[in-house]
Amino acid sequence: MTNFCSWLAGAHCVDDHFRQPPLASNLGLGLDGVWNAALLDIRAHAVLPYNGRLK
């Protein structure tokens, strides 16, 4: 449970990191999916762990 709580705290820090700057500086991150689907006709989406131990 301790590791899970640490993971949640890290996710919260990432959320705050992207919430703090002006919207224009983060706009590219949110538009990746729109760009891929609308312009490149890529319909796949994957959420992958960045650490093998999360499997």
C-alpha cells in the first residue's frame, strides 16, 4: 500500500506540473491524439507503463 500511495503522490505532482503553466505551453500534449486521428488516420492508442515492474 505504501508503494501505491507513493505512486499516487507522483501522479499528483505530474498533474500539478501540467496544470500550472499557461494552456498554450501544454496545448501540444493534448493535441497529439487529435492530430493522429484526424490528420494521420491513426486510430490506435496505447497506455504503456514506463517501468517494467508495473506490469
